[in-house]
Amino acid sequence: LRKLGSNQQVLCVTHLPQVAAQAHQHLNVAKTQTSDSTTTTIGRLGKEERVTEIARMLGGVEITQSTLTHAEEMLEAAIRASLEAAEQEVAAAALLHVVCL
């Protein structure tokens, strides 16, 4: 999904923290109901909010230092993987360029 998202827009709804951690951006969707209407709001999460949301997905209602640390590690690993994939693509493109000359 992360690779696909580097070239086109992908909207993925998930309750799996392992999948969510791979996203370039996170959005929070909230529904509010009253007796006569329902309202849905969508907001972009900042860095700390992303960590907290992944931690909530990992640990449920109770967010602990352990789940926060794990969430940070998951997000950092996803960023590293994305950078490594980009470097590999650049290297492959350079090799292709050399071979085609």
C-alpha cells in the first residue's frame, strides 16, 4: 500500500495498527449523533496524534508508555522502509540508465 501510495492516492480504512503505521498521512473520522442529525468530521492527525492513535489501536482503551513506544517504533520503521525503497528505486533507475546508454 505504501509503494502504491507513492505514485497515486490510496485511501485505506483499517483497524490494524501494522497497516495504519505504513500511511504517509493519517485522518481521524468522527461521527456525532443528536436526536435529529448525524454529523461526520474528518481531520488530519499531526505527528503526536498519529503516535497516540496507533498506540490506541495497539492497546485498546488504555494507552501506556509501552504502547506509545511501540507506536513510535512502528511509525519510524515505516519511514525507514519508505526511504530504503526510494533509494532502491533511484539505484535501479540509475542502473537502467547506464545499461541503456
